[in-house]
Amino acid sequence: MAEAPPPEKVSEGRPTPATPPYPPYGQKITRRQFLSWFTLAWASFAAATLGALSLCLRFMFPNVLFEPKMSFKAGKPEEYELGVDERWKEKYGVWIIKTNVGMYALSTVCTHLGCTPNWLANENKFKCPCHGSGFYSTGINFEGPAPRPLERVLISQAEDGQVLIDKSKIFQQEKGQWNLPGAFLPL
């Protein structure tokens, strides 16, 4: 059974309309009505202003790029086989190459535009997928637009016998730096 709506107030035979939220034009607004709308307007303005200000303050604190450490220990020399070892390519951006006479570490940054070449073991070369630069396993460039060989990074032996790589020190072949101590680790 449905409930009947409450009866409307009747004065002189006519129903009384509900009170509008605003007084009709020309009538005075009470202090309570004025403060409620005034407060709401100022609160909205303050929220919008604080939102815009927070964006300006966020600009003052840029995102930080966390890069891997510049130096790391890469294990004992006996753990490496002859040839190119790619285990540190993704994490530290270094290839470690072991030869019959020693070891050296190449940076994985192409000297053309900074891409990361891939090691193609069946062709015995590094090949840049972006622009086709080719490098021998020694790091010397032989094809493509790369203007110079790959850079070597400092390689040494730590006190505990592990191979220590430090990417903060680089050696460039065209400057004759590959013959300097630290560019090659004799075994």
C-alpha cells in the first residue's frame, strides 16, 4: 500500500509554494545565506589557486634519473671464457672480452648516435641495429656511419682478485689511450 504524500499547507484555499533558495529580486539576503555562498565561492577559488600553485612548485623539483653505479666488481677472471661476455650489458652497459693474453671492457654505447649494438656471435662482430654500424670484437669500427671505435672502460683487479670495472674512466683508441694502464688487464 502506497503512502500518501503529506498534505500541503493551505491558506485561503491555495497551496503555499516551497521557499526558493534565493530571495526574489530586490529582497535582502540574510547574513547566513550570504556567508554560505560566499564561503563556498572562496573555498573553490582557494582550491583552484592551490592546485595551480602545486603544479608550479612541482616544476621546481624535476624527476631524477637513477643510473647504475659507475664501478662494480665483475667476478674472478677464471669465470670468463674466451670471447665476448654479455652478462653485464643490460645492468651496467659493459661487455667484457677475454683474449689469450688478457681482458678488456667495452662500453655498449655506439659512437655514432649512442644506440646499443648487439653482439652477433655467429658473425663475430657488434652490429648497431639503428644505423648499421659494425665493430669487431676489439671495438674497432669497420662498417657503417660510426666515426670511431667503441670506447674501453677502466678494468683492473681488486684486492680480492675480482675484476673491477669503472665506467667513469674511458679510453679512446684514436687518442692512443688503449695502450695506457687500465684499458687492458693482462692475465
